[in-house]
Amino acid sequence: VMHMLKKILIANRGEIAVRIMRTCREMGILTLAVYSEADRGALHVQTADEAVFIGPAEPQESYLNIDRIIAAARLAGAEAIHPGYGFLSENAAFARRCEAEGIIFIGPPSGVIEALGDKTRARTMMQGGAVPIIPGMVNPEDDLEKLAVRAAEIGYPVLIKAAAGGGGKGMRVISAPEELAGAFAEASSEALRAFGDGAVYLEKYLARPRHIEIQILADRQGNMIHLGERECSIQRRHQKIIEETPSPAISPGLREEMGQAALNAARTAGYVNAGTVEFLLDEEGRFYFLEVNTRLQVEHPITEAITGLDLVREQINIACGLPLSYRQEDIRAQGHAIECRIYAEDPERSFLPSPGEIIYLKEPAGPGIRVDSGIYGGFAVPSAYDPILSKLIVHAADRRQAIDRMLRALNEYVVLGIKTSIPFLREVIGSEAFRRGATHTMLIDDLFSPWQPKREMADLACLAYAASREAPRKYQTDAPARGEHPSPWETIGNWSL
Amino acid sequence: VMHMLKKILIANRGEIAVRIMRTCREMGILTLAVYSEADRGALHVQTADEAVFIGPAEPQESYLNIDRIIAAARLAGAEAIHPGYGFLSENAAFARRCEAEGIIFIGPPSGVIEALGDKTRARTMMQGGAVPIIPGMVNPEDDLEKLAVRAAEIGYPVLIKAAAGGGGKGMRVISAPEELAGAFAEASSEALRAFGDGAVYLEKYLARPRHIEIQILADRQGNMIHLGERECSIQRRHQKIIEETPSPAISPGLREEMGQAALNAARTAGYVNAGTVEFLLDEEGRFYFLEVNTRLQVEHPITEAITGLDLVREQINIACGLPLSYRQEDIRAQGHAIECRIYAEDPERSFLPSPGEIIYLKEPAGPGIRVDSGIYGGFAVPSAYDPILSKLIVHAADRRQAIDRMLRALNEYVVLGIKTSIPFLREVIGSEAFRRGATHTMLIDDLFSPWQPKREMADLACLAYAASREAPRKYQTDAPARGEHPSPWETIGNWSL
Amino acid sequence: MEYRLMLNEEERIFTVTPRPAGEGKIARLEGREYCFRSLSINANELLLEVDGRLVPIFIATEGSKTHISLRGETYLLEDQAALRVKRKERPHDLARQVTPPMPAAVIRILVIEGARVERGEALLVVSAMKMESTLAAPYPGLVKKINTTLGAQVKPGDILVEIEPEEENGD
Amino acid sequence: MEYRLMLNEEERIFTVTPRPAGEGKIARLEGREYCFRSLSINANELLLEVDGRLVPIFIATEGSKTHISLRGETYLLEDQAALRVKRKERPHDLARQVTPPMPAAVIRILVIEGARVERGEALLVVSAMKMESTLAAPYPGLVKKINTTLGAQVKPGDILVEIEPEEENGD
């Protein structure tokens, strides 16, 4: 399989830019990074073959600035652009601009992004396509009174959502009529800031659903396959923090059914490239179409772990016009994979962002561990962007082993200098509810809000402090070859033979 | 699946001790490290729950000292011992001692180790067990004249091998009668030093065979499965440096045939626990039994990658008397895996050992990469032990992608301060012969002896030196949140927008 | 040697003395006794052995604060001596001040100097990592001074709005 | 600024000058010209940009030697000035001396002081990382002094056996 790309611009930053560059390097394709003022020292710049500075820290002036990114591609001669996730990845105007400039956009055609990007339009489209839809509005609405009427029809609780949105931005649960006005104002304002579009709509709010999504791949020749599900129920502030595959709630029969529904959705939209069809699954095993994410998902590595595929490689091949090299029957899942998102945030203070300098970093390793990281020791995490630092992915023979492996890996993970989600993730992963697989989108609100770490090792922390003050602060082992016999341990009789 | 072990002593050091401890931690089992004078600062000590000092650097006084290791287990209350590879792992006396002391030895019964440890006795045993044997002697011989007669019968070239051996120690190729005396003296002396037993024997030397081995698992209930092959043809100084699975030379039919032969061998020996049956495969597709390695192999991670199993977990479960939880038909291989062994050695000077302090270390990461490491930045690699520092394992959808991934990972791997095999591995992995899969045990001797790195980036190295002298030597990015706007790059007009 | 530490807002007082026989040290901590020794790996790593059990310690110092991470938990420690000095130096009680909860950018300013504000009234909005926070008036009063501008990078401790207190009416 | 380096035994002379217009630097190296700039990441990492292409550089200094690793290749550089001083200081030509090729332990001593040895005659055996090396006499002569003992840790540069040269007979 040969492709013709020589250089790809990665219109993103952080862990996902680094991850995309790694596959590019494996494919022999040069990588072009773009970076803002806040990212001069960022890892994605150090990972690229070339880098172009594109402006100030504010996303609008750099990673969201279409003109500058197109100019960077022109300047350095990149033939294609990979948008990663977030930023311009689901921006139809950007995809259209690439098409107009003759630059390959690694993602679906702009028309597909546009049609699926408007969540209400997408749901209207799916109603005709053998895809089960959640009860709710098909068009956005900005008249408060009309919203109140529709909310009453759907029946409280209802969810107000941004039409252009995703990732929990511009989303609020409304339990009773009197909450509607405030939630509308907040959601609309947040949506406007996040997506440049304040349009919102309502839908039925399922109290404790599971979030299940199906990964699909579609080539330009019309071939389409799905790669099974990911369960992404564990969320804080409506944002995923733990994902796993297979879902403990999905039987082979239901997987087949949801996979077919996802393929129906993709076919209805004329989908090309990698995409994700999101569903809610209720406690009775009924599932409802939510939306299609027209890009690489944050959590794609767990699908890579169990299928053995490289989704970025597949995306690039599809964008180059190559047909899929797998049929549905070639896809076989092996074992169980879990991802934890490592965010710069303080789980003790309602996940408040925690930017700043990473003083010391130690990442886990060994059997079944993958770390997709965008940071390094000494890096100053900017406050201008998403708090995601890295993703920790484990793969093991079954779910129980995967959980034990994740706990082991989280215990090995050390980030000093900023607060992270690591201690919180440890407790959620180790909880009885998660072990049982009794996961749903309200699990954290139900069981971990508010949250305080157990801090059962406070005595040890005190001893550690004392030891650090009393022990010499230098590295003490030395090459025995140099003939010295260092005694870094104060040898105590009964601890040695 | 519950087991009763609370604490395991790991009678080893370096990467394999760390790797075993990781699985123990995942299983909720405490780990007890033992360490010598040279290993006070070693990673395996930092990874364990407890550590006991057992003596001077010399292996005979520490890692090979049965009394001290048994005493350590008694002192700390370890109920089982995992021997890793090398050191006491194939020492029947040690296994027997464990049995006598009521300590679980995580490996086969001492009688099996003893029977298979004597390579000539093992081959004699296999002759009756539907396992094809390479032409050669069945008993060791120390009379030079008798050896000369036997060599002539087998036909030159012949191989002289240590009866107690493994890992290339005490092994020499003899092309003509006049080389016999010298090779005998050397091989016997080396075998005596390495295994405490100087006995040697002769066998037919196949010029360019592939080294193929089959991983097996056998429980105490008599269930036995194989996990497919590993090809370990790429060797330097008769020691493996690159392994892969599946082998490019093995068809499904041949895999089945060799798998059955391996199970026959294991059954003949009454094998229990994880083991590896080694074969040579000639250019005509005929295979010959070499020996059984009665322990975890260095290269076991590539089998873990494609089968999804954790072999150390399986070993522990079997040692606890649990039956296998997989049948042969449950074992399905996915994708392709390659391992490179990272040795402390100088590939430009015939792989001369290169112990010393690691000044700076950066390990590869990301999709499909596993690093099993026994080192860290600042660690002084002792000269008393095996030069293995770590193992780099990649897993990808097919062999081509695995090769590209390995090259990417080797390029990311930085070890400063000591010489390593990394630059050499890059060239072997990237060579046309390896890409073609035309691998055999003489490939390095044929194509890479002697070897000099290409050093095509000498100009860049000069610029790097100049830059390091002229750039300030401190970290320069700073948290933008602190309101500073650092300019670490000297901005040049045409490199930024 | 006596240690007086604040460990995540909780005071800890303990003593460390040499072991009477043999090497190592004894710590006495709220009635419990620990025997420990340690090995320094590098400036940020320490291997601690407590009553025979090994614990890898990761440690970083930032001014008077020490971050310690062990077995996946993190602790913030502050020496009492250093703390007392710092407390004296602190000019305001931050809980009563308009200051951001995290390093952030100012994205909206909702009041002008001279305005009268009620307790809880929104003064400005800051944003970090795509999360917005509204800063409200901690007490009723007159807005004396706004110390920031739109788009400015601000951090905890920066007093963004100064308010002259007034009598709270009712409630 | 002129640089004179030994790069893996090969001399390299080049100049680095500031860029006439704009920032960055120009290096002239054996008729080729490179435009470059760099970013320091930490004491051992450097991001080099050469003619618009980025190259992560890993660098470590050991006395007068600098180890550089880039894109999987490693280089050893030595500044000529430092080298000249060092050469003057070096008391012996090591190629003519009995010294181990790597840090190792002495496992066998095969001669005694006062013995006469031929060129190539085995003097002692050292072992490192399970690999044995035999050290042989570099020229014929009388064994004047043995500077090591069985089991000793030795390293390149240590003169283990001193030999008083004699006339080589024949060959």
C-alpha cells in the first residue's frame, strides 16, 4: 500500500498532535507543527519535522485561525492537514477552505461535517435512516416561551444542548420549569463562546444512561465497517474521563445491532473517513442516537488496543483515496482496554483547572500500558487550552485484569507541580461500582461529589518529609567499575543477610 | 480466580525483576526483592514492596547463592520464589531446595528441570517422543580424540555446546578438524564458569537455519496449550537480539505441526508451568528439536502482545495449582510483534560490554510500544551482570507496520553515557534483508560484521555542539499564567507567520 | 529533632531520633512509632523504607511548600516556621478578596469603578482551560478600583477588584 | 567563532557567525552553509532548527567529551583545544599498554613478575557482563610489575601489567 503524501500539517497541539506525528513518522510522512506563543516549549513542536509559529496564545488567534493555518501549510508545502480533535476538527468552513485550496483535509467532506455538525439537523436526517432517536426537538429555538412549551411536551427532566456543540459545553440539565430561563441563558452564552454559535435545543433527559459510541471507518469507494463500541459513561462536568471497550453492558447481539445502526447513520450522512456515532443506552437496553463526531475521538486508543489497528493510519490512507484493507469479518476484538484521561485539574475543588509548571514527571510503563502524552518534566502547562495532559491506556486479557493494571499504572504515574485527576481516577477505577460494571453518566455525581482523597498515608508523607530533610540530596549510587563502594543505605542488621 | 499467595520473592534483578513485580502488584501479591552490593540503587529494589540485601556483586555470592536467597525468603515470609531468567532459573538444585523448604518455585518441578537441563539427556528423551532431533551426540564427552571421531561422523561443520548451557555460552562452531582442540578448551572453560559444569557435546551445524521456538503452558491437571512461535534468528555472539512473532517463514500448517511437536516434547518431559521448546528450521522447512527452556524467556513479551495474555500471571496461577483458563481454541493471535534487546555494549567494537553511568535516558512511548526497562537516568549499570538494559517491544497490525513502528521507537530511544545496541538495531531492522523476512542465525555475521554506523548526520552533530555552547543552558519556557512572554526562539521572519 | 508541619491543612507534630542500637531512625507520630531509613535516588526521588516496607517517594519543593507523591496519593506539606512568617506577610485575607481561584484570563468585566455592588453580585468572569468562573462581591460596597483589564492573565492572590465595604442591609 | 572538533576520530573545522539580516546563525562547514537556531529544553535536551528542519538533540558532557544523540545516531565530540592539553598529559600510548578494553573485573592472572613474555602472549583475563577478554603482551619483554589483583575492578587506562621491552626476535 503506497500513498503519495510527503508532508502533513497537524493543526493541533498537545498529546493528540504528538500521537498523530508518531504515525506519520511510521508512514514516512514529514510532519509540520503549528504553535502559538504559549506553546513555544510544547512537546508537539519538539516531535515535528518542521514548525511554524502562528500567533498569540488565544485560540482565535492561533489554533482556530483558519487563514494562518492555511498560510502555514502553503509556506511549508504541506499537502494535507490533520485537525486532531477539538479546535478546527469539526469546523465545516475549515474543511471547505482546505478543499478550495487543494489541500487534503484528513476527515470527512465539508458537506458531511456541516450536516452532522448541526445536532438538530443531524437528528432530523437520522429519523429517516433506521437509527433510533431520543425524544426531543429537531430544530434549535431561542424563544424562551416556546422552549417552555416543548419542555413540557417532552416531559421534565429535559436537557438543554448547544446545536453546534460537543464535549459538554453549553449543556445543562433542567429538572423543573423554573430552572429553564437561567439554564437557557448560561447554555447559550457558553455555546456562543465555545462554538461561535449560541443556538440551543431540548431533548429528553435520561437519568442514568450509559454513553456508548461506535467507531466506524468509511472509504471513498463506499466500503464501511464498524470497530465495535466504547463505553464513555464516566464523566465529570459532562466530559468523559474514563472510557472502556468492550462495554460490560453490551452483548454480542446488541453490539451487532448498534454497529448496524451506526453504519446506517454513516450511510445516511454519506460518511467518509473515521467517525464515531454516539448513543445513549438506557437501563432497559434501548439505545438512542445522540450525534456523530466527525473526527478522531480522544478515546480512540482503546479501540486500537483491542482491534490492533492504527486509526490515524487508516484516516490518512482513506484521505489519500485508498480503499479499506479490512472487511467487517476481519475485525476481531481481543481482550479489554480502559483509558483514563489525565487532566490538569484539582479534583478536590470541583475539577478547577490547574495550569502551571510540571516540576517532575514519571510515566508508567511495562506490560499492557500505553501513554499518549503531551507533556514533559519542566514543561509549563498553559492556561489557554484544554486541561488534557495525557491519556493512560491499558490493555489486558479481561476487564478484571484491565482494572488491576490501570490501578497499577495510576500508582506508577507521578506528576509534581500541578494538580491532576490521577488520585481521583484511582478511586473511581478501584470503586466497587466500577468493578461491577454498574457505570452510567451520573456515577461521579452520585458517588464522588464532593470528593476528598482518603490520604491514608499521611504518616508516610511526614516520614518522607523528614527523610528528605535529613538525607543528603544527591544521587548516591556510583559505577562500581570506578572501584568505589558507596553505602547509600544505612545498613540495619535485621534487614540484610 | 483466587490464589492464596501473599508475598513472592523475585530471585533476579534488572528489567525482568521489575516486569515480574508489575504483574504481582496487579495480582495484589507483595513483592520481595533481593539485591547485591552493586544493585543498591537498582530499579528492581525501588519497584519492590520489600528488599533484602544478600551479598557482594559477584553472582556466586548473591543472585546465585541458594542459601542466602532461601534465607531471605524465610526472613521476610515469602511463600513463593520467581526465578526470572538466567541466574537460578534453570537450576534443578535450587528448585529442589525450594520444594524441600515448602516454598513454591514458580517454574517446573525440579525433576523436569534436571532432565531437560542436561541438553544431551533431553535429546535422548525426545527421540522417543515424536519430536524431530538434529543429528548429533546424545552424551557429553571430554575426551578430545573421541570428540574428533564423532565430529567426523556427524560431518563438519559441527557445533560444540555446553551440556548444561543456554544463551550461547560455551558454544563454538568448528569448521575443520584442526579447530576442534581450541574450541573444546574454550567452550568447556566458558561452560564451567557460566554453569558450574564444563561438559560439552557435538551436534550437526546448520549453516543458515532460523531459530524458531514455541511457547507452551501446562498446568498441574495435565492441560497443555501452545501460544504459537517466536522467531529469534537475529543473534550476535550466539545471543538473540531481535525476536518476532509470527515468523515470516511459518505457514499455519507448519505452526500447527511445530506446536504439536512442542506439546509432544512437553508431554514427554511431564512438563508443568510456562516453557519454551526451541527448534532450528532449515531452508527446506524441516525443523529439529534443540532444547527446552524451563523458564520465562527474555522474549516472552512478543507472545503476550499478539495473544493478549500475561505469561507471568499464568505462571503464578499454575504454580498455585490453578488449572489453565484457556483451551487451545481460545488462543488467537492478533497482528505482529517485534522485540529489540537493548544491551549495554559497543556495536562498533564487536559488542564489547559498556557498563557505567546513564547520564540521560528517554524512552519511547505511544501507540503499540512497550518498554520493559531495568534502568533509569542516573543509574550506574554494574559490570558484574548481563548487559541487558531493557527490551523494546512493538505491536502493530502487520509485519511492515511493526518494522516501521520499531524504527520510529528506536529513533525516540535516547541513552547517553554508555554505548548501547540501539544504533545497530536500527540498521538491522531497517535492512532490506530483515524487511524481506530473509532472516537466519548468521544474518549479522553475513551482513553486519564488522559494523560501523553510517553517521550521516555528522554536520548536524557539529551544529548541535555549537548551539549547546552558544545557547543559554537553562530551561526557558515559563508559565504564561505568570504574565511573562518568553522568547526562547530567536524569531526569524520567514519561519513564522 | 521535632517537626511541626501543616499537612493538607492539618497540623502534624512529630519527632525523629536516631535508632539507639544499629542505624536508621525512629519517628514518633501521634502515639505511633516507626523505624525508617531512606535512599536518595535523585533530587526528586527518594526510596523510603518504613518498618521493612519500601515506599518510593516523589518530592518537589516550591517556596515553603513541599509536594509529596507516594503510591498514587499526593500531599502538600508546609513547615510551620516558614508558615508563620508567611502569614504575617500576607496583607489581606484572601477569602474576603476578589481573586481568581486558578491562573486564568479575564474575559468579561461586569462593573465599573464607583459602582455600588451587593454581596454575591457578579463582578467579572475569568476563564482557564476553557472553564469559566464568575467572581462575585464578597460583601456589599463601592467598587474603588479595578486592577485588571480585559484579556489579562491573572493568578490566585491578585486582587482584581477593590471594594470599600458598606453596611449590609437586611438578610 | 571557529570550532575545531574531533568527531568520532575525524577532525571537523567550521565557523559560526550571526546571520547578517534577521536572527539566527550561519555555520560554514566544508563548503556547505547552514542557517540554524536552537531552543534549550533542559540541561540535556536542545531543539535545533537547521534550514527550517527540526532536530531534537540529546547531549551529555563528560570531561572534555560531549556525547550527542540525534535521530537514533550517537556522536562523540571533543574540542581540539581540550584535546591538545589532554594529549600532553597522557603519559603513555595506550595502544602499547596492557589495559582492559572496558570496565571489568580481573578473573585470571597468567604471568608472574619477572617472567619473560613473547608478543601476543596472554597475560591476564578480565570479565565484564559475562564476557571474557584476554589481555596479551603488546611487545616482547620482561614483566616488571603487575598492578592488579584477582577480583579487582579495573577500567580502560589502568595499566595492569608493566613490561620492560626487549628486542623482538625474528618474525
